[in-house]
Amino acid sequence: MTVSLWRLDSIDTTLLLTAEGESDVPSIVWFGDRLPDIDDKVLDAVTAMTDLPLPMAKLDESIALSLFPQRSTGMDCTPALRGHFDGNFFDHRVRRIKARGDGLNLCIELRDEAARLEVVLMLSLHQATGVLSFTTTLTNHANDDYTVDWLASATMPLPGSYRECLHLHGRWGLEFQAHRSAIAPGSLTLQSHRGRTSHERYPGLMIGECGFNENSGDVMAANLAWSGSHASSVELMSDGRMCYQSGVSLDPGELRLAAGETFTAPNCYFKRQTVGGLNAVSQQMHHYMRHEVLPSWTRTERPVHANSWEALYFNHDIETLKLLIDAAAEVGAERFILDDGWFPARRSDNAGLGDWTVDGSVYPEGLYPVVEHVRSHGMQFGLWFEPEMVNPDSELYRSHPDWALHLQSHETPLARNQLVLNIDMPEVFDYLYQHIAALVEEYKIDYIKWDHNRDLILAGDGKRSVMHRQTMACYRLMQKLGENYQKLEIESCSSGGARADWGVLRHTGRVWTSDSIDAIDRVKIQRGYSYFNPPEIMGAHVGHAKAHLTGREINIHTRAIVALQGQYGYEIDARKLDAEEKQILSEYVSLYKNNRGWLSGSTTWRLDSAVDCLTCGGLVSDDKKSSWWFAVAEASLAQTVPGTMVLYGLDKETDYRVRIASRNLEELQKFSKKIPAWVIDGITARGAFLMTVGLVLPVMPAQSALLIEVKSV
Ligand code: DGJ
């Protein structure tokens, strides 16, 4: 039997695939550390080494776990494709027609000649990071419509030693909560049917050997770039083989391919590190994302935001706004964002969505007085939109009730008093583009906060579901704006962080991480977020002393230190800050401004903590010369002292100046009889020692935080 072999190599990773016979679908033999070169002898050995045994009571031939598992071959796991021609051809058998590679890319063409379906698998390995991008395309060459029930974006076999996975779950106001699940026989499925990425399930996960940690263990990341309904699974079969699969979760009958039509499933990205744990994987994912996914403007210095939402909610008036803008400028804001409430009838969340013109009753001269005031402080101007939504109480809905997603047979439930527009309809798409573009041009808007505040339910055009088309149309709308206004920055917000996946981030480039600006909740939210996304695109604001969502009172240092872990900003009524608070915030904002150059592009290190409620981590510059380390005691610690913080990612041979950069030393001193010597005056220490002996932390009371600066001398 002929055995074919394909390999892709990046600097640190090899993807090795084989297939027996002329037409078999390739299977992955290895995805991980780079392998030595292979000659024919090695190939023979690899073929023998990976030859499958044949257990009793199964098919008469062993079945490889291919890149495109199919039930028709006898494979047990979830098939990569489920669909039918009106009930006919309920199962398929695609065979390999061609596979072409160039060392970093492999394109595999598969066909079911009888059903006249074509599948193309495209695998690309990124040279610098070893991140694998996997895309699947299906084309219907038959004359009849083909209904797709499921098309996997990717199927990835998992190493037999993998037994645990870390995934992100949550809710409104508490997104990105890391949760560990054991991989057990059967299937672990993570799904969102909500038509958006969701607060509840992030479409990515980390899978690895038992007990993997932040800095140790064999771990693979899988990350689906999709902002609509999604599903992913980790399946452990009775023969011990395991695979990951993910894709768009489709409604019944939603995806019908007419003759000649193609559906491209969203990309899924993988990265494996056989040593180094979660940090090693996140770091490469961040690097890849920065260079291959995010818009280029994310690589410029990230300005300090001030957002009007929690200061004003819907109570807009020009004079108040001017005072708020003055106060925001005083604490160093560089971009002012006018949030929800600026368009007609928007005095509460009952009305107005869809009518994207300025409310003349509040702003008789348009937004000019506000925009000019913002610019007079040298700040940029940003505006909030929720393009996909409409209130029944709006001019738009009254004129075009048929523009809202619906199913004729049932009434669509409201959420936040709103419905969703069918933005795949060309007239809706054009309406939105024209209205947003007109405002962008009129006011020279620098930045859009693009919100999306409800799940999609009965997301139909009257008869059929258009759920996935909605997501595609949203991407198109963002892309068109991005192409025509190249300096325009867009933030992805969805009641906080319910749309923070790599699909939308190709067009947006900043995430409003959560509506909870409670710095203590933010610690875990931001940490969870960091598994897949880098810090400079994470919206992180200093909120009010008493957090609006939780009612928790948190001191100003902790609020600022937690916000410094991302793109720093304010969501605060700065008018009400006293002189001391303004002074403190001005110092923190200067810290941000003086360091943001290296913070964008920095390496994230989450630290494992043996102490409950103590969360530590750091950001290290690319050249290892600068770093910031954070410690937050989220509640009272169960031990009298927090212990030692061992640093990572520095240069062993370099001497570093270590000092507390946060302004709360005096406050911390009150909580112990003595604080460690290095804390008082700082020290100079060699990287090798900081990364082994570490720094003993001072006593930290509940809800306190520390920012430690470590810079080469
Ligand atoms: C939800 C967002 O997450 C908030 O920041 C704010 O913009 C509101 N929507 C406005 O309605």
C-alpha cells in the first residue's frame, strides 16, 4: 500500500500528516515540537509505528482518525459533515483528489463523486509562532440544493496523554471565568446558540495533559474565530482516541447550498507547546493575533479612554458633558467616548435604537459643541452605536417592521426592549452603512464603540433562520467601514465581553471586556480573557469607588492597578473626583503613558498561586528590559503573608531595578509591623535571582493590589 506523507514546519513546530492509499483523507501523525528531517527509512518506521491495531467486534479494517472524519467509513466520532439533499445522500464519502503543499501551507481537495460535493481543507502553519490555521470549504456541484446541518471548521486529533481542558464560561458582568473539566469517555461539548459569541461560552479552549499549569505541562489551544452560534467538542472514543472539533452551530435548514454554491467555515486556530504550559501557548497565540488577525492600528500607542456611560447613562446634556470632558482631560484622558443616549428618544433603553441621527432636542446644534469641546482638549472623539439592533419604539421600526429578524409563526421575545435587524438584507445593510458613515464623516469620528446587547432568538427572515448570515453581514459592515475609513477604530462590545472572539477582532481590535468595572471581579475576568487575547486590546477602566454593578467599594489604587493591565481608561464621573483622587489618577495615567510603548506587544505571564484569592501576573517587554508585575489580594488571604512572587521571562544575566510603582506603599505599611526591605527603597537584582529566589511580598489586606516595576539598569 502506498503511503503519502506531508509535513509543514515552522521555527518550532511540525505538522506531519500521512494517508494510506491513493485517495484516503490525510490524518495527523504529529502536531507539536519540530521534528528532525525525514527520509524514506524514517517514513517506513513512522508508518509501522503508527499502524493501528484492530480490536475485536469492530469493522474488519482499522479506520484512521482523519482530518475529515466520516461516518460512512465507520469512524465513531462526530462526523465533520452532516447534511443531505432533501433526505437523500444522508451520508457521504469524500476521497482525496489532490493535496498540494509548500512547507507552510497544505491544501487538500476532497470529493464525493456520487454526491458531487467538494471539500477543501486548508492548513497553514505560521512560521514565527507555529500557530496552525485550519479552514474548511464545502462546495455543492450537484444540481439540487444541499442542506448542511454541520460542517466542522476543523477536526484535530489529540495526544493520548491529554485528559483535562480549561474553558471559559461566564455571565453578564462576569465573563471569561476559567473552568477546568476532565476529559471523560464520551464528549464534552461547549455551545452557544445565542447568535453571538456569548458571555457563557468562549469558543476556544486549552486542552492538555493532567495537571497542566500556567508554566508547565503539554497544552494545546484551539480557538474558533466566530462571533455567532458555535459548538466545539472534545471527544474520547472507546478505542482511546480523542479529537477536538468545532464549527458554526446551525439552525435546522438554515444553510442550503444551491448548485455551485460554497460555504467556508470560520477559521480555527491551534497552537501546541509540549512544555511551558498555558503561558507558552497564550504567548504564541497573542503574537500570532497581533501580526495576523488584528487591524494594524492596534500596533499604535493605545490612547487613554474616558467613557460617558457610568457617569451619565441616558442623562445627556451639553453643559454636563462639557464639565465631564474637562474633568476627564484633567486626569489624562486622550479620547472621549459618548456612549448610549445621543440619538432621538433615547432617554432610556426603551426607545430609539435604529434611528442613527443626533437627537435635536438634546443637541440642537448637533454634536458639534461636544465634539469641539473634546477636540479643544486635544482629545479624540468616539461614539457609541448598536447597529444590529432596533427598538420597536423607533422611527425605523415603524417604517420597516419587516427589517427585524423574525419567524412568521411566533412572536419574537424582546430583550432590553429591542429586536435585531436582519442586516443581511441589502437595504438594511445599506441603511446602516450610510447612517454610520455619514456621522463618521460629519464629526470626523475617530472611534466607534460597537455594541450588541441581546441574544438572537427566532433569527429568521420570516421563514428560515439567517443566523450565520447575520454574523457574516456584521463582519462585512465592519470591514466596509474599516476599508473606507482607515483611521477609524472600532471596539467590540456586547453587553461587555460577549463578542470577544478572533472573528470579530479581525475588524475591531479592542474589546470592552466586561460591564463589571468592579476591580476585584475584573481580576479573574481579565485573567480569563488573557488566555487568548493580548493586553493592549483589552478595555480596562478605572470605575467608581462603589462599583455600579456589584455595589462593592474598592480603593482607588486597586482600581487603577487592575486597569493598568489593559488599555487604561476611565468609566467614572470625573467631575466628582476630589483633588487627592485627581492627583493619584494623574500619577497612574502617567505611568501608563510612560510605559504603553512596550506594553503593546508585551509578553503575558500569569503566575500560579498557592494562595487562594491571590492573583499574580506580569507583562514583560519584547526586549526583556521592562516589566510590570501585579499582585491582587481579592479577599482576605488565609495566610498572614502572601508569600514569594517568582518572576518569569526576564534575562538571566541582566541587572534589574525593582521598585513598587503603585502609589499605595504608605497605605500598605499600616497593615504589618514591618514590610520587606526591597519594598521600601527598591533594589537592584540579577534576573537569574528574580526568576528563582523571587520577591517576598508584603502583607496585603483584602482588596489591595501592588504594581511592581522591574526594569533593566
Ligand atoms: C452595554 C455596554 O456594555 C455598556 O458599556 C454600555 O455601552 C451600554 N451597553 C449602553 O447601552
